[in-house]
Amino acid sequence: MPHDTPLISTIVGGLVLAFIFGAFAHRLRMPPLVGYLIAGVLVGPHTPGYVADQSLAPELAEIGVILLMFGVGLHFSLKDLLSVRGIAVPGAIAQIAFATLLGWGLGAFLGWPTGGSLVFGLALSVASTVVLLKALQERRLVETERGRIAVGWLIVEDLAMVLALVLIPAAASIGGEGHAPVEPLSAGLNRLFGLDLGIGGMIAMTLVKVALFVALMLVFGRKLIPWTMHRIAHTGSRELFRLGVLAIALGVAFGAAKLFGVSLALGAFFAGMVLAESELSHRAAQESLPLRDAFAVLFFVSVGMLFDPNILIDKPLLILATIFIIVIGKSVAALLIVLAFKKPLGTALTISASLGQIGEFSFILAALGVELGLLPEEGRDLILAGAIISIILNPLLFFLCDRMRPFFEGKREESAAEPAAPSADATITQETAALEDDDVHPTALSGHAILIGYGRVGRIVGQNLKSSGTPFLVIEDSDKRIGELKALGIETFMGNAVARETLDLANLSGARSLAIAIPNAFEACRIAEQARSVNPSILIVARAHSDAEVDELKQYGADTVIMGEREIALGMVDRLAQVHHEGVPYEDGHGPDTLISTDEPPPQRQ
Ligand code: AMP
């Protein structure tokens, strides 16, 4: 590997090893992120062989954070954000306080100075953006109420971090504990403006800067960014559009961080949010996906690089205590807080599972604490070990929360209501159920049709089923669509249809047909596979975008697979034949304006 190209070798080494170990982990039926972390440990300085650049890797990972937060922003409107503030603000603050207290307790027990113990506690209290968002995305929870609460919670934590990074150096220099080798940014600014602000002033100044950034984004960004993207879309150049998306996500995030002291993640979130209401948001999300996933993988590699496996042998008990605080202490606190807000148990469990880990913020705090002489190196090592282990445990935590829910519910209601049958495939940790209400009951329908997805395709199928009087129900995971379905009086279950729990509610075994109208063939295959195993005689009709997907879906049990692109072509052929050979006039109601979407079959075709 060339020695003079650290950037290239870090990217290539990170991605290649992450790919190999991710695939390996997948084969062993473990989440791929475990493989990415192991790849990181291998390219890190604590194991022999090639060592990637330790400062470049986390920087590259930041790009993943930016694109992830931008992507989440694209699904969020200001209204969505404000709708969760009632629970996210007090919830996050209470949880940060509780976890900090536990961490401080452990630090005090070990005889660390108060400042160091507080930094340690704070580092254990903030969840990793990447881990949380990836967990929500894998389970298709971002557009659900619980997903929005978790993201709102994350944003409050992010803001708390922005404040902490300003305040810790200031407090260190004022408190006389430790030393302050770097001048805090705000102190520099104070001098620049000839001001001498105390801690209160610094907090106020930081908040004013954040508020200024948010106001600028909401007033100008909201007009300027969608306008720019529309102009670029009209050039017809996909390359320019893609570039525009990246330039806006990265540019706003970087500008926010440099000019306003806002975190990169928060800046990116707002850049996405101002685009969310534009019809281009869907395309923008698509365009940033591949890069986002690649850089998010580098995040896990960079975490792995920091890990020194020796600590497992040197300080097992301290690590256990740290993990206990992160995984159990924090989760239980979040669970109780969400339940105190009278949210359903399922929501509380998802939120607490998503927060039971730490990551990039904690590393920044740990590094700052050590640099200021507040936190002993032992504290940083515990934080690093705690992070990697809690990230590995996170999918397990989600899995356990799912398993625990029926048990708790049974206790709560003390009713004989039968819990949903557990998944036959215990390895599907990524596909946990995402049911939004806790008091859902299985359908009473039988001999019915089950429609999965109510988007561009499912909507047309649903309308036809309704008008023909066929008994049917819908499974959807976007709560915006659920609202629409409920208004139409259609029986609906909210959740990821890949989860067996969701499918069971739809009485799969008693259904006559299943229409899988979702675009992701990988998920569609899992659904078809489960459906076929539960009900060998059900008719399964699925949607695909390529011949390879058609074959795969058939292999997994689909009877009929409609390939969107082929149907579009046939629709075009029909229309051309009508005009050229049958003499059908151009304006017969089948004109070009009736075919609006890109991959839907024409409504009238069989
Ligand atoms: P479209 O591609 O426009 O037909 O939209 C697909 C619809 O299916 C969207 O409304 C999604 O929310 C929904 N959807 C996609 N995947 C799943 C899934 N695994 N479970 C339930 N609904 C889904």
C-alpha cells in the first residue's frame, strides 16, 4: 500500500476490510456493523499490520454523519420537529442529567476529580447520531412517531453538546481544575468583540448563534435552497443535481459549524429540513444514499480503530460498570421518562433501545477532557471501550426490547390477550416490528387480500380492491400514509411488513392473496418467503424493477411478479399503436398528462 497517500489508503483499507468483515458477519447472522468495527480494530494502531491514519478516519466519518443527518432532515418538516418538542426536550435533559450523575458517581468512586467525573458522565449520556439513525433506518422507523421522538431527542442532545464544548474549557480555566492549553472559541470571540463574558454570557452567546443559524435557515434557506435545487433540476443534468445535493448538505453543515459554532450534524439536519417540503426531497435523498452509506461505514471503522483490546483484560470490572451505565442505566431512564409522558410502551422501548449506546460525541468529550487535564486517560479508555461494546450490543438491545414488549404488556393489562407469535427466524434483528400502537388487535378478516405499501403503486391497487368490494387491509410504515388510509376507512396496520409480528396481525394464514407493492426487492423477498411458509396456498403478487428481481422474488415464493419498467414499456407501446395504427385521436383522455409517475403501471392495464 503506498505510504505517501494516507487519505487513499485509509479510505481503501477501511472500505475493503469493512466489506470483507461486514459480509463475513452477515454470513454468521450477525449485524454487519460488528464486521465494520472489527475491520477498524484491525487497521487501528493496537493490532499488528497496516495502520490507517487515525486523524483522517474520524474526519471521513463526519461526512457520513452529515449525510445521515441531511437525509433525516429530508423527512422532517418544521411541524414534525415542533410536534415532538414537548417530550424530546425534557426527556433528553432528564436523561442527560441522570446518565451524567451515574458517570460522575463512578468517577468519584475511582477518585477522579469532580470535573473529570462530570465530563465522563456527560460522555456516557450522549448517544451516537450514526448508530441511532442507522438503527432507525434499518427498521424503517424514521417516519414514525417514535422515530421522530428519537430524532428530536438526538437534536436536543446535539445542542447540549454544542453548549458543553463551549462550557467545559471555560469551566476548566475558571474552576482551576486541570489546565486549558487551548483557548475556548468563545473566549476568543469575546476578546475579538472586546467583551468579557462570564459563563452565563457564553451560554447566551452560544444560544444566540444557534438561534441565528436556525432563523437564517428558516427565513432565507427555506426559499433559497429549494429554489436552487429546482433550477438545477431543470437543467436536466443528473450529475449537477447530485452535486447540488452534496454541495448543499456539506456546505451548509460546514458553514454552520465554522460561522455559528453549530455542530456539523445539526447544520446538515437543517439543510435537509428546509428541502423536506419540496417535491425534490425524495430525489435528493436518493442521490445522497450511496455516499452516505459508504461514509457511515467509515464511522464504524474509525470507532474500531480507537479500541485497544487490552483494556478488556486490564479493567474488566470497570468496563462492565461503564457498559451498565450506557446500556442499562440510560435505557431505563429513557424508558421511564417516555412512559411518564403517557406514550405507548412500544414507543418507550424503541426510544430507550435507540439511545442505549454512545459514539462520536463521547469521543470528542473524552479527548477534550484529557486535553484539558480534567479526565484521566483511564476515563477515555473506558469511554472508548464502552462505545464499541455498546454499539455491538445495540442490535441485541432492540431485539430484547421487542421480545420484552409482549411480556410487559401482558403484565400491564393483565389480560389474556394472546401475544403475537414470535418470529421463527430469531436472527432477523434488523427487522423488528415497528407497530406504532400498543393496543392493536389482529384483523377479523379472512379470505381477504393483504396489500403491503400504499405509495404510488399500492394506492392504485387499493383503490381497485375497494371499488370491486374485495375485503382487504393494508400494511404501511409511513404514518403520513396511515393517516390517509384511516381517513378512507381502510383497515390498516402500521409497521414494517418484514416483521413477522406485523404480518401475523394481518391474518396471513387466513388470507387469500398478498400484494407486495413496495419498491425494495430485498424486503419484498423476505415478506414473500415468510408468507409462503405460513400459507402455502396464498396468491403472492409482487413488484420488481429488473429481471433479476423477478427471478429472485419467484424463488422466494411469489406467484406473479410485475416488472414496473416492462409495464411502462408496454403502456408506451399501446399508446403508440393507438395513435399510429388504430387512429385513436391524440386527446382521448390517454394523453401524456395522464401518465405522471415514472414506475407505476398504467392504471387501466391488467
Ligand atoms: P411507492 O414506491 O411510491 O409505491 O411507495 C412505497 C410505499 O410502501 C411507501 O408508502 C412506503 O412507506 C411503503 N413501504 C415500503 N417498504 C415497506 C415495508 N417494508 N413495510 C411497510 N411499508 C413499506
